[in-house]
Amino acid sequence: MENLQLLEQFGSNAYRMQNDFIDASTEKFSSAGRVTGRMDADLAGLQERTSVVNRKRKMDQDAVSEKLSNTEWQILELQMKNYQIEVSGAVWS
């Protein structure tokens, strides 16, 4: 009998408190969903900007790579000429 009396006295308050808790939780999670959506949009923007920077960097590196390769060949050709001059000078000495 005592349980029924406690239920009558406090049951409706516990029910209301539970509903308030569920409402608050629902609001919290729905606002978290809006934040998550905004974060996803920010992430997509950052990924796009990163992709643009990486493409530009690759184009710059490709351009410099060709110039570097040409310079390396010029150095090699000059070294070969110097070697030929040294060898021809040693022969005439």
C-alpha cells in the first residue's frame, strides 16, 4: 500500500521531470546537429582551399623541375668541357 501512496504523491512529478529531461536532451542534440552541419561545411571549404594550394604548388614544382633539369645538364656539359680541356692540356704538356 505504501508504494501506491508514494506513486500517487510523487509519480506525476517524476513523469514531468522525465519529460523535461527528454525535451532538453532533444533540443541539445538538435542544436548539436546544426553545429555539426556547419562544421561539415567549414571542413569542405578547408579541403577545397587545401586542394587549390596543392595544385598550385604542384604546378610551381613542375615548372621549377624543368628549369632545374636544364641547369643540371648545363653543369654536366661544362664539367665535360673542363675535363676535355684538362686532358688536352695534359697531352700538350
